[in-house]
Amino acid sequence: MKLHQKNTMIKIKPHQIAFDIDGVVADTMSSFIGIAKKEFGINSIRKEQITSYWLEECLNIPEDIIGAIINRILADPFGTALEPLPGAIETLKLIAQHSPLYFVTARPIREPIEEWLRQKLAGVSPDKIKIEATGQHSLKPQVLKEIGRPYFLEDHLETCHALYEHGLKPIVFDQPWNQGKTPLYRVHGWGELKAMLEL
Ligand SMILES: [Mg+2]
């Protein structure tokens, strides 16, 4: 892979970018930690401990419990107290003034997260909030090509690398589980992304 220029050297137009949801727009890990505590009595998880995207690799919790918590979050964003990450809604609303918003998620079902996004993005017309739920990470490159949005904000490092291999322009959204060297663009929060946008 060739080393990219610094983040500040690029300017992204609103119609050129799409977004992952979990770990990027939504603070899914806090929701995970909250449900683990409230419904399973597990008080020991800290966000910094989550150093792998695959939770069973970094948390000492039975796999079936991890699966049960994830299913709760997928089915019921409101009931699991899913909240946006700082700055996400403000920046997305700015982008929506210029272009429809596109979200591409590996979630298998669209409706619950669509309802959540529509509520959190109140004031943005629902027909400007477009969501593709692929069910699989590996389908994201194809979807992004079809919708014609090369830039993609994503927290899953392997997906970022796959997008790059497909000639797309992933931007890693910095999280404890995507550390490690990568030549790709990386932002530490929505403020840095906002600075890369041509609004
Ligand atoms: Mg994600």
C-alpha cells in the first residue's frame, strides 16, 4: 500500500462520503457495556479493554452472552440506550444540507437502526437518510461502488483494508480496537472529519 498524504491535504465533498454506523455514528460499545452490566451483571468491562473488533478475543465473557448482548443491540437500539458519538449528529446534519446521507452497515436488519437514525437526526428529511444493511462486511465495497461514494468512515480495520483494495478511500475512525499501523487516513473523532469536508 502506498502512503497517503496527510488528512489535511484532502477535501471531501458531501456527496462523496458514506458512513458505517456502529462504532462510528453510534457508541455501540458503551451500549454493549451497559447491557452487560444491567442484564447480565457483568461490571468489569472497560472500553479500553476492547482491543479487538471480535469481542470474544479480548473479553473474558462467554461467547453466548456476547452473542445475546449483540442481538439485543441489533434489535432494539432504544431499549439498549444506544447514543450517538460526540459530534456525529452535528456533522451529519451539516452534510445533509448539501447531500443525502448514506449509511452502509453490516447489520443484518435495517429497520431498528433506521428508526434510531431518523430520531437522532430529527430535522433531516427521512428521504435524505439512506441505509444499506448488507448483513456482511464483505459486501460493503460493492455497495459503495454502486452508490458512487468512494470515501467511507469505518471503525473495522479489515473492512478498511478491503475497501482500499477495491480502489475506494476508507477513513479509519479511531477506536481502541483498530489500533496498529495502517497507511490509511485516520480521524480521531468527528471534529477531524468535519475539517476534511468541503461544506
Ligand atoms: Mg462499525
